[in-house]
Amino acid sequence: MSKEITSRAQDYSQWYNDLIIKGSLADYSAVRGCMVIKPYGFALWENMRDVLDKMFKDTGHQNAYFPLFVPKSLFEAEEANAEGFAKECAVVTHYRLKANPDKKGALMVDPEAKLEEELVVRPTSEAIIWNTYKGWIQSYRDLPILVNQWANVVRWEMRTRLFLRTAEFLWQEGHTAHATKAEAVAETVQMLEVYADFVENWMALPVIKGVKTANERFAGAEDTYCIEALMQDGKALQAGTSHFLGQNFAKAFDVKFSDKENKLDYVWATSWGVSTRLIGALVMAHSDDEGLVLPPRIAPVQVVIVPIYKGADQKLVIDEKVGELVQQLKAAGVRVKYDDNDNARPGWKFAEYEMKGVPIRLALGARDIENNTVEVARRDTKEKRTYPIEGLAGVLTALLDEIQANMFQKALQFRDEHITEVNSWDEFVATLDGKGGFVSAFWDGTSETEEKIKEATKATIRCIPLNNTQQDGVCVFSGNPAKERVLFARAY
């Protein structure tokens, strides 16, 4: 195990932070609670973003951009939204600085530059978007509106953790408007399926699709659908949400349309989003004590080639062979890097790319070229094998698919082994404190019981699984009758 990384068993939280920093994903910022996403981490986000963007467009959505600043009066127009985020907002009150006469070289807020109306720095964009939609929608012919934006969000978090919870983060937010409730609900479910598809098939992370309870749903939503994933420490992480907003925002901003019978009605709405916290999920679900383990389909570099040589003559021969191989791999759609930097030894490079989670590493020396072979090491299992150089591009593309599938199966097995049915309060507490993971238990359906369980154990209802089996039972906490099991877990 690398001495640079704290082990998961020793300190899971520190292990996570070590991987983010040592794996070159992000760095701490001079701005409290904010992070700098480094080029390697941003390349990972770009790959995720590009896949999701195509999925959104394939389902009929278009990208737009809305202002960073929301006038306070618009933010207040939707009371549920204001209540949900008011404590976490950054607010702009002035628009100019000036020299501080009492301290040379210092600046102060110019008291004469006070804004007539304070501006909230985007905590979410519903308010500004729905105020805009009011001017876009008059008739059923203007519907549906299927818009997404890629943006940053500011929520003034007091306790932050890189990628998982920061004062500023990157995300996408879809905001759609529909003529009927049925269309809006169908949109909400469709986008949940898009997220589940992406997280499972691209991030190699199994999820449970479900609906949030009234206590846990998004402020202003009638229903919040979610995907929940399990991390290696037994805690859950909400990986994405899709909200059926009903007519709440349309009523708050007076967004009406004339239907086919020329009757006025409020439009029906949805919103849905995922953020850079998915990178945190990726790290915690797959990585090990030697570094990151990245799924091939979204890894910034899928194959790295490290030359092993003595002298310039050997290097020239290797360069020529690698040049041919790189062309073949790129033609096959593989993201490949040739690290011929002579400032670092091969052993250091091996450790570096293991830390960064590159799925496949090739080591190629003069003797390998004589034998027409190459050593191939895979990151997920640490296995090494020797393959013929001829036809290697096809071998590696198949191996990348195998690694992707293996990572998903490993995470799926871990998740399934950590879903535990319990039937008593003692079992419930013992499972949370011992095994962790998802605890499947009967709940009486009341917010009061839900809150008391949270106070006693710090576990929340992560979701009511879609198509949940209805069955009579007894609530593990209250002893009252219950009609279904729900999934509890401690969560990020």
C-alpha cells in the first residue's frame, strides 16, 4: 500500500481526501468552502458532462443559460423555495469597492454603491427561470419547454468536503414546462431513468430508484424521485434527483397558458439535476488503498504507455513502435497517453498512474519489441499479462469493456450484500452500527416516526423504492401498522 494514502480501515474520511488531492482531481482554494478542480478532475467531469449532455439532447432537451444573480423579490415569490434555501444563500448588497482612507492599500465597500434590490447568488435557478418562462408561454402551442442549463451553484455550506459538499459546485439543472400533469410526471420519470442509465452504465455504480418521503423531498416539489448509491463505508449517497413540481412554481410566478379549449390553466413543471458530487461518488464507490480506480468509459486516460529503455537508441526504437500503436488505439476510439517524460523513472510513473486510476497501463521495452510483445496491467484487479503487439488495439478495447463490467459487478455485489431486512428496533440499530448499508424496514408512514428515527440513529429514509411491494407489517420504531418496507441508511 502506498504510504502517501491513509487506508480506508484507518480513516475513511482522510482516505477520501487523500485520493482527491493525490489523484490530482482537486485542490483546496483560498476561498473558504470552495475548491479548485484540477485539469485531471475537470477532464473527468467533462467526460461525464458530454455523455449526459448527449443523453439530454437525445430526449429532446436544449441547453440555455440563465443569470447568476436572482433578485431577492423573485426568490421570495416562491415561499417554499425560499424556506428551503434561505439559510444557505450568498447575497450581493453593493456593487463597488473603494480605497479605505483609514488603511493604506486596503479596500472597503462603497456605502454609496448599495444596490436598490439585493441579489441572491444562484442557490438554484427556479425563480429566475420561471419568471422568464412567464414571457415565453401563452398557449399550449408554446409547450412543452424542455430546457437544461450547465452552470455553477452557490450554497453557503458551513461544513464542506471536496466534491461532496462545497460552497460552490458545478451541475446541470433541467427545467421543463408542460400542458398536462401526465406529461410532467412522464418527464420526471424519464429523466430519473436517464440518470440511472448514466450512473450504472458509465460510472459502473448500481443505484436504487425510488421516491423521497415528504420530509426528504425538494422544497416546492410534489414528488421527488431519486437514485441512491452505496459507498464502501456503508453510507448512502444521493446520486441524482428528478422533481415533479406540479403547478407550484407556475402559480408562484403566474405562468398560465390557453389550452385547446381556450381555457386558462397553470402549466405543469419538472426540474432535475446532478452535480460534481458524482465525482465524489465515483471515488468512494470504486477506489482502493493504492489510489483511484476509474471506470474506463469516463476515465480521462484509458490507456497509458510507459517506455522502459537504456539510452537514446533504444528510446528511438520504442518511440517508433509506440507511435504506430497510439495511432491504432486512437482509431479505435481509445483515449491513450504516451508518457515519455525522461524526468521520472518507470517505477514512479507506475505508481503515479495507479494513483490516478488509469484503467490500463502498458510497459514497453526494447526486449518486448524484439519479442513483439507488451506487458499489460489492469488497474481494477492489478493483474498483469503479456500480449502480442499485433492486434493489440482490439485486445485492449475488449479489455476496457471487461474492466467496466467487472467494476459494476463488484459494486453491485457489495451493494446487494449490504441491503439488510430487519424486523425489530434492536436489529435496526445493530445493523446500522455494525454492517451499515441499506436497512429495509417497515415504517408506519408518519413524518413524526421518521424524525424520531433520524434523531435516534442519524439514519434517514433514503427512498421508497419504485414498484415497492405492498405488504402488511409492523413499524420497527412505533410498533404501529405499516404497509411497506422502505430503505433507511446513514448518508452523505
